Amino acid sequence: MIPDAGLRRSIDAIWRIESPKVVARLTRLVGDVGTAEDLAQDTFLAALRRWPQSGVPDNPGAWLMATARHLAIDHLRRRDRGAAKLAQVGVSPDRVEVDFDADLDDDVGDDLLGLIFIACHPVLSPEARAALTLRLLGGLRTDEIARAYLISEATAAQRIVRAKRTLAATQVRFELPDAAARRERLPSVLEVVYLIYNEGYAASSGDDWMRAELCHEAMRLGRVLASLLPDEPEVHGLLALMELQASRLRARTASDGTPVLLLDQDRGRWDQLLIRRGLAALERAEELGGSLGPYALQAGIAACHARATTAEATDWGRIAALYDALSQVAPSPVVEVNRAVALGMAFGPEAGLALADELVEVPELRSYHLLPAVRGDLLARAGRHLEARDEFLRAAELTRNARERQVMLDRARQAAADAERPDTSR
Amino acid sequence: MKYMLMHYSNEANEADVPPTPEQIAAVSQLMGEVAQSGVLLAAEGVRASSYGARLTVDGEKVTVKDGPFAEAKELIAGFAILDVKSKEEAIEHAKRFAAAVGATQIDIRLVAE
């Protein structure tokens, strides 16, 4: 019996909610994630066949988990007739006896954690990890992953197949990492979540809805991690960073689609619920002693903006101090450029230029258009208009974004005009 | 997309009868599961209307009336905001919620973005 459209949508929604737990439990039972996903698919098909006749069960999650368990036991019996294997799932070789309630409630968190560590395994490339995580833990279909990443469905499917093959080939099995192993593997997990988030954050207003939805998927994953690993400060730090940045999503494009810089945004459009949640997550990170983690530091910077009711009220001194810490804990040339901006805002353009001038020598920044843009801005504020004009022209040359180029050319023109005025020319 | 779930009150709630330990446990269990799923953004219970007030505006005339001010089934008793991928997902969560709190009506509304 084929379900009607409405029933089918309900079943899809139920599967979206329950599948991560089902896949996680199956992975724990059979050991490898490829087999687990196949068995999960069979479980879903069983629901699609049964529920149109019997109605959706009162507790669909329990039904799915029990069915999955049956399928796993059948699979294990076929695969390995040894008594030892069957003993692992509490089954005697003579008859199948399944206690539906025994393990339904406990260890669901452990199951999910084990699955997350597999999907984010460092043996996989970052894009493979992202695709696998979105599929197994986000419940995204292949076509949804394809739309989100602007790739073909075939490419997305291949990415996932290859990822599972790599895991099988390198014998990655379900395991619950101990505290030391967790600490070692957690950065890889957080990196994947933030990668997914940034992919979504980069979406522009004309893009497919699934692209922007990646931000929300990443935040959901972040919340799952926060509930599974409540004592890990960087988990809360990353969640804080994502929620605080997301609070500005509604304000960052004008009605005609042009991007609006943070300092020019209408703060009335910032999402106060996400700000409240982000600040709370940051506080948890700090309470756990994690205020110097890279994600917590970046969240701290985002929090400074979130707390300022107007751009003028921004605590630039604190932002400069946070960038200072970040440049020691997680240095990168881009962090240094941002640090120069913060120094310029907190202590005057000369302070920013003292750092920005040094950054001109850094090889990685040679074609980074924001460096001359930042230098140009600092030089203009320091009254050095002709030099500012040159920097804006250079930034216009380097940027690949047409709108950005126009903004830089406009600023160059303005700087040239300011150079002409007798009282400001230098 | 964000959905707001609002569940409606009953006589016991309006009479300020405290929830039973079983009810508290059921809600607590459900909230834990929803939080672990990553979709819960906010949730609050709302006390009997006798603790609140109703403001009505009729042209220029503004009237404030202390509670109680309506029948239990017309009043909300709490809300939750969920970040989900579809309306159907919000509905599924609402079904579980209704079972846990014994609600007879839950409105599911799309939050403006």
C-alpha cells in the first residue's frame, strides 16, 4: 500500500527526527557504518510498507528502533553464527528474544557520540566528513546535500559512498572514545561543524534555500554536541560563535540584495533570541575554564558586537584584547588583519597602521584584498588621503567581487577628493 | 525555519493546580529528548490567567482587566520555539508534546524571519 502524500510527509518528518538515533544504534550493533545505513534504509522501507495499513504508531521512535534491532540481529545471525557475537546483543543461539525496552533509553547519547566520531573521522577529507555528517546525523537526503554544496546529485552520492568505503578499508569501527581520545578527536568534529556552518553563511540571497539551511543544520549539530558533551568548553564556544553570528543574518543584506557591513547594520533586526542563547553558551564555556579556546575567543568578539546597542557603543578595547589572545592561541594572517582593524578602532588609526604596515610583507596576504582595504581606511582616518587612494585602488584590483570593487573605487575617489581639500591634504 | 508551538490550557491549569510528579517527569523527559535533538530554541510554561491581565483597545479606549479573563480552553498554557526543516517536523514534535503534557490543542505557527 503506497502512502498518500500527507502520510508520506509525516513519515519523512518522523524519519528525519529518529534516523540519527536509529543509525547510531545500528552502527553500535553491527560495528560498521555502511552496513548500518543499509539496515536503516530497510527499517525506513518497513515503516513505509506497514504504517499506511496499521497507522503511524503512538511511539514511532520505539517502533523504528525495535524494527532496526530485529534487522540487525538477523544480519548478525547470517553474518556470524558464532555464539559470542549473538551474546553481544543478548540473544541465545536457539531463539530470538528481543526486549524492546531494555536498551531503548540508556546509551542513546553514547550511540550518537560514537556515530559523530565516525562521521568526522580524521582519515576522511573535510568535505567527505561534512557530507557524511549531514547524511547520518542531519538526515539530509543526497539531493539536499547536492543543492547545499552546488554539486550534482551523482557527485554528492559518490562522496558519501567513497567516505564509507574509506572507513571500511581503514577498519574504522564503532567505539566510545575515552576522555583522552575524545579530547584528541573533538577538534576534528568541531572543524566539520564549523565548515558546514561557513558554507551556509556564505550563501547569498539568490541561492537555493538548502544552502542557507546549512547554517541551521550546523547549529542543530552544535546543540546536539552541547547536550552530549556538556563539560567541553570549546563545544559551547563553537555553539556561541555560530548563534551569535547567525543573529545578524537578517540584517546583513539590504532589500536590493547588497551586503551591509556589520557596523552599518540595523541592530533592530538582530535576532535577540539567538543573541541570548549565544551569550549563555559563551558563559558556559567561560565557566568551564575555556575562555581562551579559539572558538570561545571568536565568540567573545562576536559577543562584543552583540552587546553593543549601537555601533558607537562597541567595546573595541575588549575586541582588540581578544584578537590579541587569538593571535597567540590560533594565529593566522587573517586574524592579524582583523587585529589591526580592532587596534585602529580602539586606539586610533596610527595604532592600527603600526600592525597593518608590517602585514604588507606577509606572503599569504599578498593577494588578500581586505588588507589594502583596511590600510586604506586607516590611512584615510589618519589624514593620509593620497596613500589611502592608492590602497583602495589596489583593493579594487584584487577583489573578485563586482560590488566590492565598486565600493573600493568609490572610496578611492573620495580619498582623492579629500586630498584636494586644502585643510586635509597631505 | 522556526515554528512556535503554543499549547492550550485546561481547568486544572487555570485553577493553578500544580502538575503531578508523573507529569513533571514526562515533560522533563521530553524536553531532554528535544534538546538533545538540537531543535529546541526556547520553551516556557505560562501560569494561570489569574496571575496576569488582559488589555483591550476599542478605538481610543484602553481597558485592562485582571485575570481570570477567559475560558481555560481559549488560553495558552505555554509555548516552545523549534528550529526545524519542515512544518511536518514541527507537527511531529507537537504530537509528542501533547502526549507528554496532556494537551488537547496545540497551535503550530511559522515564526516570521
